[in-house]
Amino acid sequence: MPKLSLIMAMEAEAQGLVDALTLKPFVPRPFYERLPLKFYRGIYRDRPMASLELTITVPGKDPRYQVDSIGTEPAAVAAFATVAEFHPDILVSAGTAGSFAKHGASIGKVYLSESAFYFHDHRIPLPGWDKFGKGAYPSLDVRLLARELSLSLGNISSGNALDFTDQDLAAIAAHGAILKEMEAAAVAWVGYITGTPVFAIKSVTDLIDTHPDSPSEFEKNFAIAVTSLTDKTLAIIDALACDWQYLLGQTLPQDINSSAVNKHLP
């Protein structure tokens, strides 16, 4: 049975999926019990011969500040713990993102990752580290899945700020990214170093070029974006359960060092 693991930054992003899929809390090995991570697990079986083993991992509440642990560091910890605990066939970074009206985005529009994941705020102007700072970790080829569900594709750039600087915007544009968020590239890094294919599902909360006040737009549009994210993610899970081999089987890399995996590295 294929194993699909979702990494989601906020409990409010994940709860609709946990409820709809009737996933149950999972108690991990004692080492991971020390972390604020929340694990959910279950089997999606919609019809005979159509099933997936599903997990959702949420970084949980920061024990000091009692807010969702958003950003690259919690996402990387959650992704690594998920790989170690469940050995998924595919990791998915699922959540919300900012985008640009000039690229055709709208509030609640859902995208799948296109070719690569980048960082836009890892500015390391030293030979070698400059490329490391950009990331450019590969996305699984999900073009067939996107076509099947009439979803758009877009490159994703991650950083640890909800707002942005001119340097951030320049880096996002240089990467050819149309989605800006805070976790996907960190999940992709974990996928790359562990040999686990990664793709992302992102729903738009704010339009950077028409409403630059990202924090207020995020709060205003969050519920709309999460509803859309939940609906489309359920459709994606159903499609993969029915025809995993057709939609993804031919694109899964067999070797993390293969040219197919490395072609997007700088």
C-alpha cells in the first residue's frame, strides 16, 4: 500500500483533513514524544483496490510562546521525524502561501509545485554557500496529477518572514517562483537528503502585488484558503488512491543521485 505523508505547519490548516479522513492521533517512539509534534495516521480506502496509508504531521505549539510552530526549522524537524517514523513513499508540504495577481493567482486558488523549491532569504555571499542558500531542491513531477484535477503548477520559494523585503521579491523573481511561503523548501531539503520524493499543495491567502500588507490579508483570507486547500487535497488523495502508478509511478526517482533528481540544482 503506498504511503503518503503530509507536513502541515498549522493545526487549523490540518484539522479539516484530519476530520474528513478520520485520522487518529499516533503515539510515536519515546524520542519523538519529547517534541511538540503531532502525528495523525489512517488508511484511505474509498473503493476496492483504491487505498493509501496516510499520515499528517504538524509541528505543534511552541512550548514557550504557545503559537503554531511555523517556519523552516519546525517544518524540517517534522519532515525528518515523519521520514524516520513512517518511511513514506512521498512527502507533501501542504498549506497556504502568498502569490501574485500578475501571475494569475487569486485567493483560495490551489497550486501544485512545479519543478523546484527555493529559499529567498538565505543570503550567503560566499562561494558554494551562495548556491546552498538558494536550495533549488527538486519537486516530484506532478504534471499528470495537476492535469487530471485542473490545478495550476508553480515554483515555490520559502523564507522565515510573513512580510517581505525588496531583496526577497528579487530573489523570488530570479527563482521563477510564483508562490511565497515558509516551509516547503525545508521539507524538500529533508526529502532530498533522505531520498524521499516531495511535492507541495499550496492555497493562496494573499496577493503580494495588489495587497502588500501580507499579515492582515493572511488573517482575512485564511479560512477561505484552508477550505479550498482541504477540498483539493482530498481530491488529490482520492486520485492517487485510485491510480497512483499512472499519476506518479513513472516519475518517482529510483536514485536520489540520479540526473533526474539533480537537474534543478544550481
